[in-house]
Amino acid sequence: MKLSFVYMLPIKTEFKYAIKDELHEALKLAAEFGFKGIEYNIPNPFEVDFKRLLKLTEDYGLRISAISTGSAYLEYGLTITHPNSSIREKALKFMRKYIEHASAHNSGVVVGLIRGRRDNRAVEEIAESLISSIRTLEDHCSSYDVFLLIEPLNRYETDYINSVEEALQIVEQTGDYVKLLLDTFHMNIEERNMCDAILRAGRSIGHVHIAENNRLPPGLGSICWKNVVQHFYRVGFNGYLSLEALPRPSFKEALKQTAETLNPIVRGFQAEYDNQS
Ligand SMILES: [Mn+2]
């Protein structure tokens, strides 16, 4: 597994759980601390200078671990299950562009807040809308070799898909280009046991967000990272652990803390994993 961190491009609305400081500085520090990836949260995939982002990322020896899309929901209210078909179509148009960007490093596109809220709809109704929207994107995913990442979010942040089990039901009803994004902060709230949830998700895991139980960087809370990392390896996951936490006490400290907590653990299990596979 490799370390990554979420970087939020400028938006007007508030999002507290990502690094937003100067990009050069963030990339430089992350590279020094042994991070291999950066996950860009891009509010508008048509307005971003993606070539510049890609070049900058590669200049620092990093890769794009995933593209996250929550800021398109926060900024424009776009969702792929929106009852208004023109908003839904616009969200799908954004998703296709995100997929094209993600193809640069064969990473995934996150389906978090952009999947929409249930509000007063029946769960079957929104599920049908989500599955239908995902199916319309699958050809694009296949052409660009990019997967979609469904992320369960805790009950205080959304009213649709809070648990790993609920997300797995969507994965089972869609094609090969849909995987799970497990976030340790959300799992800590919703799952009876985080490690059991990792085992249940198994080979469907495509990407991971890491933060403590209090949403601080790893090492500043009570999650047992050794146990969690071991379980990700146990199911054969060898992708990115992407920091999505409150950048406190500072973004530099957050990166440092994450690296110091996880690098030794990952190094230990990685050797074992490489020997077995
Ligand atoms: Mn997350």
C-alpha cells in the first residue's frame, strides 16, 4: 500500500477535511515524507487546468491516486440521482470529464456526496436512479480504464449509503468498473467492527480514506492502525491509503504525523505481502 492525501482545489463553500495550502509546498513535503499519491477534489472538471496539475504532480514524483467529486456537489448542487433531469445530466457530464482526467494515472473517481441524498424518496427509488446513472457511465469507464468508487458516508453527513453493506448492494448490481472506497472515519461511526467490514468488502475495495475516530490524522486518535492495515492486506488490497482528515495542528504536521504513524506499519506488512504474492 502507498500513502496519498486529499487536496482540495479552491472552492467557495467550506470543506474542512482536506489540505488546501499551496500545492507546490504540499507536494514537496508529501514527497519528502514518502507519500506516493495525491487525490484531487476538483469542483469543476471543465475549468481546471488539468495538464498543469498532472505535470506538477509528476514533477514531484507522485501519482494521482483518485479524483474526488464532493466539491461539485458542494459548489453546484450536482448529483447523479437528482430528481431534476437537467441537473442529473449535468452531473453525469461532469462525471465523464472526471473519468477522462482520472485515466491519466488509471485511478478511480469517487462517488461520495455526488450520489445525492434520499430526502423523502424511497430507498428503492434512489437506488434505481443511482444504478441507472452508474450504468450509463460504465462504457466511459471501460474506454478509459477507470473505476468508480462508492464511498459509504456516516449518517450525519448523508441519508443514503452509510454502511459497507449498503454500498456492496450497489456494487453487486453494477459492473466491473465499480468498487468501494472505505473511509476509516465513517466506518468507525457506522460499522460494528471496522476490521470485519474490511473483510466483508474484500476484493471490492478500490481505495481507502484514512482519518482517526475524531477525524484528525492517523496517530492522533484511538484507531488501532496496525490492525486496520493488516486487514486491508489480508483481503489483498494494495492500493492507496489517502489522508482525508482535519489538517491539524497544521497541514505539515498532518502529513508528518500520518507518515510517522503509517510508514513503519505499511513497510512491515508490505514485505510479508510481497513474499506471498
Ligand atoms: Mn472520505
